[in-house]
Amino acid sequence: MSVSLSNLISTTSKFENNYKRLINLLSNIIGNTIEKSVKYEQKLNQIELNKSFEEPKISIAKYIRRIIKHSNPEPSTLILAVIYFDRICNNGKINLCYSNVYKLILISLVLAIKYNEEYFESNEFYGKVGGLTIKSINKLEIYTLKVLKFNLYVKEEIYETYVNQFSAFLEANKILL
């Protein structure tokens, strides 16, 4: 199955019928996994939400689908975004919580789009789609690039490891493509 998912990701065009199903499937897996991670990290670190901050009214999976709907990335770009998101979260400087997870998702996807796609929109566009001001998204992009040490390159082996993890998840949950 991992070969078929890998092939699907690398060969599915934005213009094919199964693109939407593949993108929705990936965004649901990514969104649900991140949602669980946020809840776990908040519990682990006993992070209490500021009373002025409410949990967002849109789920993480729906937020990801919203960004995808407007930016129309290649499936491989989503995999890169997950890798960037993991790199950002694993740097030891960020405690994942609801007050930052949406921003991290957005900037991970924006950086992946800019790195992997031939055409991409302005930061103002992505800010509007993701609910941030142009000033906020510009600051976030610079900060994130510094955290990543301006390294957006992903070795093929790492990329394939992520694809294999998605494949294993699909197999374990008996989800057919």
C-alpha cells in the first residue's frame, strides 16, 4: 500500500478526479493528528488557556481544508508542510497549543507551497485565507525560517518515511484510496 500512496501523491494532478479525495484524506489525517497532539501537549505541560483566548470555532482539519481549498497545493506539498510543521514543533522552543497551532499550520503550508510549487500567491492572500494580517504573516514567516535555519530542503528518505507513515495509518484504519 505504501507504494500506491507514494505513487498517488507523486502522480496525482490538481486537475484529476481523485485529487480532492486524496487531499481531503490527507488533511483529515493531518488535522486529527495535530488536534490530538495539541490536547496532549496542553495536558502534559498543564497549559491553561488565557481567559481571553477561546478555542477556535473551526476544527484543525477544517482549517487545513480551508487553506487547501484556496491555495490548491500538490499532494506532495502537503507532505512537505507536515515535515516543516514537525521540524518547527520539535525545535524545543515552542509549546504547541491552540493559541499557536493554527499559525504554525498556516506558515508550514505557505513555506511548503513557496518551496514546492511553480506558482504561489502573496503573503497577503495567505493571511486573508488563514485569518492573519499581512504584518503577522510576514513576521511569522521570518521567525519560522530562522527556526528552520532557512533550510527547507527535505531528503528523499525523510519524505518517503512520512509517506510510509501515512500509508501505515491508512492500512491500520482500513481506509482505501
